[in-house]
Amino acid sequence: MSFRVDAKGRRLRALGLCSGGLDSLLALSLVRAQGVEVTALTFVSPFVGDDQARAGAEGLGLAHRRVDFTGEQVEAVRKPRFGRGSNMNPCLDCHALMFRLADRIRRQEGYHFIFSGEVLGQRPMSQNRPALGLVAKESGAGEYLVRPLSARLLERSLPEEMGWLDRDALLGLSGRGRKPQMELARVFGLKSYPSPAGGCLLTDPGFSRRLSHLLSVRPQATAREMNLLKWGRHFDLGGGVRLILGRNQADNEGLAGLIQAGDLELNAVGLPGPLGLIPAEAPPDQGQLGLAGRILLAYTKAPGPLGRVEVSSDKGRFNLELELGDREAFRERLVV
């Protein structure tokens, strides 16, 4: 492939935001087809990973970069300026944040422009015409931001004005239909891509309920506490203290790998059952610790009337002997 150059003879380079979904892969392919050296850029946090994006970029033979924007996104989740969608997703704030960070990289490293796979009218909150304009303005990327899949329906961007991109070779897609994208995927030889089901946990109703509850009892909850919401059953012990119980062996192993200094690990003595974790960020008092042990025993097959729970931390371990209870008695503490 021959690469385009700018007026100074420099090879044209662009950063394309990549989720790994079909639209982002098509945008990457469209811009590369115009002779631009493309790098796929993915932002990661406890709410969104980069497995699909990395696989998609590798499938296209493109360089892939990941940027962890956990701190910035957590603040946007706590205090969104532009509201939320139907769940805990502050889409406008997150989009503006990602483009702001991408544009910073553009300026620092000499990329010519940034672009995304957004389609006009595809998502009611974040991809209507006013929202696209708001995000471009708030991010500071402005005219350096291109939406190749809908470019012919939007105002000309600077890369088009400068001749870096041929507007006629860009698209004018709109709406929620997928047939044009699927046809274009065949043209570009894209045979494998995920279904358009989001990928951000902030759009998941169950995760959003847990996150909303966490922020209601611990407004300054850490990113790590938010990450733990992805695992197991969560019980509110009062005062912001929470017990996490593994649902199955995979949960138990996952939680075991996340234990840090100051955390309390709970296990039933002599019985198979869930691993329990009380995060160090909100330590329990003795009453809450006993309550946590009784909840854990309720999710075992302890014969009763008493059971033992081992409590471990980086400071040592000890056992609690506790009365067994019925798990229904703890149902109101379960965060669903």
C-alpha cells in the first residue's frame, strides 16, 4: 500500500478509537484504505477491557495501543456532567474524555487526526447530531475528529479540507440498521466480529445496580472496589462494609487472585463452600464480621447448629464459631 503524505512530505498518521466491534473495525479499514497509517487505540478500565479490540486490530494487521483511563473514568461515573443513560453509563462524558485523551496523544506524538466508528443516529443518547457536536467540542478535538462512517452527513472535518481524506470515499451511514456495515465487512474481508452488544459494564443493568448501591453507601469508593463488583454475590453489612461470596469455583479462584493487604478472607472450616472477601477499604467491626461469617455458613451445607469460619489476613488468622442461619434471613442484605 502507498501512503499519503501531508504538505511537508510527512506520512499521514491517525489514531482510531477501537472497541473491536464491527463499526470501529470498519472505520479503521476505511481510513487505512485511503493511504493513512492507522494505529488502533483502546481505553481500558474496570468497566471495559481490550480483548476484542486487540484481537480486531491484530486481525487487520494494525498496531494497537491501550490506555488505562480508570482514574478519569471513575470521576466521570461519580459526577457525570451530561447525565447517564438507562443504567450507570455516562456516555457523553466518557466519549468526550476518550477523545480528549486521544487528542492529547495526537498533539504530543504528531498524529494528524483522530477518528471513531460512531454512526449518526445509531445510539439515542450519544450518537445523535447534537451529541456528536457536543463531544467534539468538549473533548477539544474539534475539527481534528472524524467519523468516517457518517462523514458525508456531517460537517467537513479538517482532514477532509486539507485533502488528507477523500470525502467521497467516506460514508454517509445513519440509523440503527446493520446491513450496510455487514456488506462493507464482506468488501473488506472482515469475517469475524462480535455482535453489537456494547461491551461496557456500565450499560449492564445488574452491574449498574451494584455500582449504584456501592456509590450510595461509599461515595468515594475506589476503582478497585468497583472492579470487585464483577465477582460473586455482594452483601451489605452496613456502614459501607460489604461481603463478597464466590458463586462457584471460578468466582472463588478469581476472588482469591484479587486479595490484597488488609482484606479479610473467610472460609468455612472443614466444609466446601464459597470464598468470602471483605475489602480492606471498609473494614468490619466485630458484629459485622460475625454477620459475614453467618452469611457464609448459610451458603454451605453445614449440618448445624454451629459452624466454624476461618478469617485470614496479612496479619494472621483465627476462627469464629457461629450459629447457622437460613440464607433467606440474609436476603435483604443481598445487593442484586
